[in-house]
Amino acid sequence: MRKAIKTSVFSVLLGSLVLTACAKEQPVTSETAEVTTSNEGAVYAIDTLNSRIEWKGYKVVKSDQTGHFGTIKFENGEVTVHNGALESGNFVADMTSLTSVDLKDDEEQLAKLNGHLKSGDFFEVEKFPTASYQITKVTAAEAGDYNTLLDGNLTLKGITKPIQFNANVTVNDGEVTIATEPKDISREQFGVKFQMPLANGIIKDEINLQINIKASEKK
């Protein structure tokens, strides 16, 4: 019985953590920014085997925090490079690939969690199989630990909102790498508003996301 309760709590928690999927329809909410591009850049295709989204999230129980973390793979994507610098990009995440990393050694619990998260109780992966991030503007950073500021449109569960990421970007020998700073976003702004009974703790609104991209120039 205790194991069943634990699994349910984990399922609820992870439901608040993962990138929610976007429908292949128009977003229900649109706050998109226009893409700034010269349309003259070289196109680089994302390496889906070596690119990923990393997520973290927490449930607060009194003064303690319990957390989980995992990954989501990309379905496809590309960036453009103009005059040796990143100019724009668009990435589509495969929501069917979402998984918990911290539960990877417990096959039974992992399968239950992932299955529940992909069901109609949470992200309706059959209806919303993808999420996306479109870079709309790239600005060089003059100070700090990151060399670039990325403005973009994040689409989760059919809701699109502008989101900024600090990032380290390199363009070298036909390859582009992008590693964003881990960033908290509000899950409730993207329609993930489930709350557990107070007796089971409080799910934090913030989801921490980090995008890691590797892309190679199309020949």
C-alpha cells in the first residue's frame, strides 16, 4: 500500500515538471514575437542523438524538498548562422521520449510514471506529441558567465509565450553548440495547474529547464 501511494505522489510531482506538449494546431494562447533574421544564413541541422532538454522540479513538504529530474529528446530542429554567428533557430521536442533519470534503475516505477505522464491525466501525448522553442532574436552578452541572450517563443501544451534564456553559443568548423543556463519557468502559465491535497505537500510552480543543442551544417 505504501508503495502504491509513493508511486501516485511521484506521478503527480513529475506531472508538474516536464515540458508539456503542443498540439499540431494553432496555439490556444499566442504571445509570439517576430523572428529576427536576414534569411541569408547557412542552415545547420540538429543532431537529435546528442541534443536534449533537461528538467528538474520539486515538491515541498513542510521545510523539506523532494525532487526529480529527467530528459526529453528532440524530434527535429535547425539553426541558421550568418556571418559566423547564430542568427535563429527552431527546435521540436519529442514528448513521447520524456523520462525520469533518477528512477532509471527502478524499471517498474519508471514505466508507471512515464505511462501515467503520457496519459490523458497529464500531457495527452497522443494529442500533443511535441513541444517547441523558436529563437526569435540573438543578442551578444557583454558580461557574465554566458556569451549570448536568446529570445524565443516557447510552446507547451498549446500555449505559446516569449521566454529568454542565457546561453553559451559556439560556432566552429561547421558545428553549432548551444547550452542554456538552467531556468525556472511557471508551469501554471502553460496550463499545468494540478495541485495535490495539502496533506501530500505542495508542488512548486517552477519547472527548471535547460536546453542543450548540437547542430551540423547541412551539405
